Amino acid sequence: MVNARMLASQNIVIILCGNKKDLDADREVTFLEASRFAQENELMFLEISALTGENVEEAFVQCARKILSKIESGELDPERMGSGIQYGDAALRQLRSPRRVQAQDIQDCGC
């Protein structure tokens, strides 16, 4: 985790996933211990179960929301080399700012 912050951006989004939530009776780390560790190290934290699928998708959703929030606040810049994120294709870059409707778009619409 420390190495990830040193090698990537200081604003990297890291989520700590406590797996095997379905085996609550066999746990070695309490929710409070894990939660406290995550908070002390500025990590997001979520308990998940790969077996039941509980919170697996939610982990990705929360992580994506946090990244988007950091982009919108200017903490992360996908255009900056070394930021750790980048836009996939040109169409996705339009998500950064509201799309302007142009006369060409209206003519091509077909509605």
C-alpha cells in the first residue's frame, strides 16, 4: 500500500476488501480492526464474499465513484501522465465536459 502510493499518484484510490464475509464465525480480524486499519491508512473498506457475491460489485462501484469524484475535484487528471488513470477511447473523453449539440449532430439524427 505504501509502495503503491510511492510508485503511483498520491491521490491513488485504494480499497481494502475483507473477503470471506460469509465465514463470519471463522474470522481472524474483526470488522472494527479492519475498519480502523483502513481509516488510519486512508483506504476505502468493504467486507465482501466471493462465494455469495455480496458487496463484490459494490466494491467496484464505490471505487469508481471515488475516482470520478477525484477527477471532478481536480485531484486526479486523466490527461496528466503518471496520474494512474486515462481515458480509454475518444468517445469517453466527452464525459469530462457536457456534450455540445451541434447543427451537424441534429442533421445526422434522423428523428
